[in-house]
Amino acid sequence: MQKIKVLYVEDEPFLGKIVSESLESRQFEVLLVADGREVLPAFEEFRPDICVLDVMLPHRDGFSLGQDIRQRDPHIPIIFLTAKNQTQDVLQGFESGGNDYIRKPFSQEELIVRMQNLLRIRGLAAPATAPADSTIRLGRYRFTPARQELALDQHLRLLSHRENQLLEFLASRPHEVVSRKDILQEVWGNDSFFNSRNLDVYITRLRDYLKEDSSVQILTLKGVGYRMVS
């Protein structure tokens, strides 16, 4: 089945990366653009099925871009993202051709559900949303792979797509010895030297994320692989 194409416009690098990877993990095809002046050429070339536009952008604002996109395609769904919360801003979003309006910070699941609803209205089949409430307990941590979230008490960390994949792979095999080769094949797709070095970096990063609970550990078995205990 052909993937739904999403033009995602966001100038915050970390947020853009997290949301893009989350959408891609759900089988959307995503084009991320960070500069307002590059949006319309990208739209013409990419021909997306739906647009998700941040409002505050370098060189051009999302509202004016939404108006131009609406002139080019009267039927394409447009969602605006913004930290603004005044009623006037919401009205301006709809007047600028938007179908929906989400305030930052937002849940990735909320964004995906809203995208699915708009795509359904247009007659397009959006990928199914993974269960949002499937949570893995890791000591005091709550890990929700579908949301790419790792929570400890009131602190919530958004994981990158690769961090999420790796932690889910290990957490789904508690106390099991997992070889480096199996991890590399599952998460990266091959066990090249470059990917092997990346694995070391990501293991270090996950250990840092989990350091507040000493009962949760990713143990190294030299020459073999890893074992997760909690």
C-alpha cells in the first residue's frame, strides 16, 4: 500500500526529528522542512496528502503558507501547530485555510489521531495508530513505546525513534541475553561496523536515561551482547 505523504514544517530541530521519526515509525512518508521560504517549492515537488505546519517559522509564517497551499490545493488537509493560545490565533488559523489547530506542547498520539480523522474525511486510508496505553514497567520507570515516552514520576522524556526501538527490543526480552548481531539486525537492519559503533553510543545514552533507578540496568556481556534487568 502506498504511504501517506506528510509535509511537516517545523523549525525546532529536536521536535522536528522526534515527530518525524514517530510518524515514519507508523508508516507515513515524511518530508521535514524547517524554513518558511522552502515550503512552497517542497510542496510542489513532494505533493503531500496532508500538511502539518508550525506557525512561527523563519522568513514566512505558517498562516500565510497555509493560504498559499490552500490556493494550490483546495482539498488538502492542513493542521497548524503553535504555542499561541489566544482565541484570535485559533480563528486566524481557520481563516488561513486550516482544517485543525493544535497547541504546543502536544501529544504525538493526539497529532496522529487528528491526522487520521482529516485523512479519513478525504477518503484516504491512514496507517493504524499503535495502542497508546501499552506501557512497560522498568523498575520505577514507565516506558510507552507507542508514544516514544520514558517517564519517571512527573518527569517525561521523549525518545528518538532509534532510542525507542532499542529500548523496546531490550525491554521485551527481560533477563535474556541478546547478541549484538541480533540487535543490529533488528534495529539498524545490518551489522556493519558503523552501526556497531552507533549501538555503543545508544546503549550509553539509554543507561544515562535509566540511571535514577539502580535496579534497572543494561548489562554488557563482553563478546556476546547485552542483558536487561529490572
